[in-house]
Amino acid sequence: MPTSRPDRAFAVFGGTFDPIHNAHLACAQYVLSHCAVREVQLMPCHLPAHRASPGVSAEHRAAMVQIAIQDMPGLQLQPLELNKHSPSYTVDSLRLLREQYPRGGLLFVMGMDSLAYFKQWHQWQSILQLAHLVVCQRPGSSATQGDCPALLEQFGTNSLQDLHLLDAGKIMLLDNPPQELSATRIRTLLEKNQPDNELNQLLPAEVLQYIKTQRLYSGI
């Protein structure tokens, strides 16, 4: 267990969450329990900079996040990006978070597939000046791919103390069980009107009910 600081580290998990599903929640809970952070903030982006725009509004995606985590202590909705009218760059959001929390470890959660092309991210060096990266395992991705080896050689750590005693600048790989699940697959199942019992294995039942009530995806 790392030496405690008054400004204890917290984690931010960004994404489209279109929709949020059980693999997102498992990753967030793994970070919460294994990284000894005070909380994990789930931050739905408004307009992602590196992929197609989500199929539903930021407000609906935030509502689904809030529903999914309502009974999960330590997980919080971070609404920082919801009212933006331009693409969401991680570095800009982290700068705003640093204004709110100027001291203490700030962990940004990403998947191994994202780390593999991290040097293509906007101002990636500045991201590491603002936060640590904690990297969840993803099926089909490994630390030998793309940018991962060079980044880990320069910034990698296996020490939780680094994440808590330093404000930023380290990359830690997590050992979470990877889950073969994607929002793309869930959207496809929703469009095909698959039975609820199948979808309830992939995302919280309350989120599915919200999707159906709001008619967020074609086929529902």
C-alpha cells in the first residue's frame, strides 16, 4: 500500500460510453480496487477527436453512466466534457482537471489498444506531464505492439507508490482479466432486437431499460 498523502490520487476513465457496458464497469472497478485511488471518475466525451461521433447525445450517454454506477461506491460521473462544442482532446480535459485538483496523483485510464498508438494523440507529451497512465488489458492487444515498448521503457513503472507520490509522468500496465466485449457489438444487437436476456449479460439491466424507454438506438 503506498504512503498516504492528503491529496490522495484519483483516476479518470474517459470514453464515448455509447453505451456503457459491463467491460467498462469491470475496468473501472479494477482500477478502484487495485490502484488504491479515492475514486474513479467516468468522463463521457462530447465529440471524440479520433473516431466517429457517437450515435446518441452526450446527455443520454452521461445519463446511462449515472444509472450504471448508481450502486457502485467509488465510481463517479465526471461531466466536464458534456457541454463542449468542439472535439474532446484528452490534454485539454486534463488541464481543466488539474486546475480543479492542482496536486496529487491523477491517473488517466486507457486500454492497451490505445497505448499502442498513444504518440499519435494530440500533445501526448503534455498528457504525461499532467497525469499518469494506467493501462487496462484488452483482447488482441499486447505491450509489444506499436508505441508500447518505447513508452514503457521511458515511462513504465510497476510501483503503486509512483502513482501516489508523484503527480504525473508514469505508465503502469494493469493485470485485469480482459473481456471480449465492445459497444459496437452491443449496438448491433440492439439494432437487431436481440432478447433482453442476452443483452442483460452485456450491460446493466437498468441501462438497457433506459435505452428502450428513450429509444436511443434503432431497433428498440
